[in-house]
Amino acid sequence: MNQNSLNHIAFILDGNKRWAKKNNVNQIQGYNKGFENIKTIINYSLKNKIKYLTLFALSSENFDRPSVKILYDIIYTKFSILIDDLIKSKKVKVKIFGSRENLPEKIIKIFNQAEELSLNNNALNLNIAFNYGFKNEIKEVLKKFKENIDNINLNKNSEINNLFYLGDLNDPDILIRTGGHKRLSNFIMFNLTYTELFFTETLWPEFNINELETIINQYSKIERKYGL
């Protein structure tokens, strides 16, 4: 039996609104339930010494949906919990990547504060994709390369990696997408080259630690060849 190391888990968090509809509650309750589940996964990652956790919270394609305002309200009201519980007490380092253009100023301030306060934390690296799309990221990569074309050594993988939002972090070992759809939805494609992909019908608010451990157990048995 293989025992693959597990340092980095990525999630596409899908199904909050469908969970709300299924349970006859409003979307706010659905997103709040999803937010609480994020904390559950973070605590599991801390307990099991998983070094990196990357979450797809909002795609740039969904940025104009009316439900985005609900996300803003939840971020704004839950921020003090994030600061006190995760950043100050549990020493989680937060990185939020994606475009901040057209985000409300109060949300930008919250994101900046989370990153600044957690800069020297090292218990867990929590990466959150918000208003993110890989095709937009590629545009930013090309801009950076053009601006620094004389200073980037294309023979050094680390310098290429640092053009991307996740920088020189280890690529995700596994990606889990909840909610039933079997697609990557424009998410960190550069970083998923050899990632093992898992898709579950479970809606994000219902995804639990038992299912996560089942997936991790399946992953541990995979023979990873990093090629054909």
C-alpha cells in the first residue's frame, strides 16, 4: 500500500445555495452553514498538520450574481471571529488571491488586515481564492513577465512559479470539489498539473470529516507517477 504524503488540500466549495433550497432556509443560512464548515476543515487541517489549505470561495464569473452581497455581509460580520480564533489563537496565515477591483472598500480593508496580522504565522497556510479566475490570472502573469522580462530566468522554476498567485508553494496533492459537478471551473489550473482529483455529490455545507478522511484514505493508496 502506498502512503502518499499529504501537505496541501484544495477545495472547490460548491452547493451552499442548493443546500439552503433543499433545507427550506434562506441563502444567508446556507452561506453561514458553509462558513462554519470552512472552520471545521481548518481545524482538522491544523490537528493533522496539513501545511496548506486552498479554498475556491468566489469565481470571477460569479462576481455579479446577487448572492455575492450575502458573502460580503458574512465576511464583514464574521471577521472578528476569523481574527480572534484563527489568526491570533491558532496562528493561521491567510492569503487571499484574485482581483480586488470593484470589491467594496470595507472588504478590501478586511482582506488586507487578515493578511497583515497573519503574515508571520506558520501553523497553517490558508489560501482563499475570491473573485478569482485562472484566465484572469494568466493575464496578470503575462503583465508581470512583460514588466520584468529582463530579470526573470525562465530556466528557474521558482521564478516562473512566483509569477502566479500561489507562488512557490507545493502544488495541491488533492483537489476536492463538492456539489456534484465534475469540472475545475477555471481554478488554479497551473497548480493542478498532477493533483489527484476527487468529486463528490455532497453539498458543501454537508461535507464532513468522515467523507474527507475517506477521500484521504483513497488518496493514500494511489500510485502517483507524475506522468503517463
